[in-house]
Amino acid sequence: MNLLIHILLAFLMGRALMLPPTEQRAAVTGSSLDVDLYGSVYVLNAEKATLTLLDRDLMTITVIGQPGWDNGRFDKPAAVWARNGMDIFVADYGNHRIQRFDRAMSFVSSLSTHDSDEPEQRFGFPTDVSLSRLGDLFICDSENQKVVKVNRLNKVEKSFGGFDAGKGRLNSPTRLEIGPSDQVYVLDAPRVLVFDTFGNFLREMYQGVFVHPTEICADNERVMVLDGRRLYCFDADERPLGVRDVDSLERGPTRPATTFVAANGMLYFLNANGLYRLPDPFLKQEDRVDKEGKSP
């Protein structure tokens, strides 16, 4: 079965890689990024401990943060989530917390359970965070190799993927996304594991297909996996939509992309040379429209 999948993906990869010539770049670097429904881009730089906000034209609006443990400061921040256009969540790795900001980049609140007396409540070093459409916050905990679910009351509801999860046990989780049918996709390289919103293990995506996956991105309609220089795309039923070579997508220096996100009909890549925005090759032209009804 895996061989057939590889053949199919190879065929799709060999098909037209011709993309529209439109592309934009910004001289901002970082380790994580996200894009909200208005087209604003948020770039997190772990080394500088900063979060940069860019407008839909990729012009810098503001930069917040610096190394430290006070509110609004970071210690090796690992990930940012900002998709709904209202909330911004930062996985503040070294400070064992999740910081929340509003759309204006003003500090709102902080969540940390590292010192809780109850082991089930704790998360240690968060490497990723995602908010579900139901308002539940999911945190990828690399210290305890699990996912923590926080409900709308800001209380830890449960954790999953731990030693009692059977085939769903996590070994080294780094990324998570909320995908089709509110399922939770966890990157536990080289595996991508799928759980339901209650934390029940469902399956592993295409066992044996991915080699060195480093990033995932998902929404209600698709799941995407960055594996080395290849970008895989699957529909809501996890049927292959295609695979593309990242170097050809970027049309620039052949440095590997460190992270990416798909949003508003575009692909956004970060690498050592900066931020790239390109038309999403897995979508038809009429689908490359953002929530405001405008082409980026």
C-alpha cells in the first residue's frame, strides 16, 4: 500500500509545477509563523525572543518581546497561533507557559501548570499550541511527551498521548494542528498521529511514508506535511492531493524551509533568507481568495 502511495505522489509531483509568477518576500527571519484570517502575518524568532506583526503587504507593523520571564517577554519561544484574527497564543518554551495577546499585540493572560501538584495538570516545555473552533486550547508538551487540553474556562481538562495511550503514545511531539472534523494532528517524527477532540487515538497517517517531517499545517479541509524538501497535501479524508518540491515553490535560494503555513489561498515559508509568500499550488485559482473576498 505504501509503495502505491509513493507511486501516486511521485506521479503528482511530476505533474506541472508551473506556478503563477506572483511571489512576495520580506526580510524577516524566525522559527515559527502564523497568518490570521485578515492576512496579517506573525513571525516568532526564538533566538531574539521576539514576535513580529506584518500586514497583508508584508510590511512590519510592530515587534514585541525580548528575553525574560515578565509578561510579554519570552525564553526560546517555540510557536505562535493567531488564525482567528482575535487571539494570539505563544508557546513560551523556556518559561513553561502559554502567553495570550490580543490582535493589537497587547498582553492578555498567561497559563502555566508546571508547578502543579497534580501530574495530569502539568505541562513543561510547550513546543506548540492550537485553538479549536470550540474554544479548547491544545498544548504540545515536549517534556512529558503528551498533549494537554485546556477548556474554555482555562482549566486543564485532560492530557493524552502519554504512556497509557498504546499505539498513540508520543515519543517526541513537536507540532500539533486542529484539522478536519476537529481532529488533533500531532507531529511525532517520523510519525503523524491523529486523535479525536477527546484525546482518543484514531490512527497514524500513512505509516512509513514520511522520513524527516518537521512541520504540519491543517484546517477544516486539508492537512499538509513538510518532509525535508517535499510538501505533501491531503484532503479532509486524508486522500493525497499532491506533493510539491519546496525549492521549486520558493523560486529562490535552495535553503531548506524551516517552517510554513497555508492560509488565504497562499503558502508562507520561512527560511534563513526570509519570509516567502506564494500562491498555493494545491488550490484552483478561484479558491485563492481570503476571508475578505480579496486576492492577497
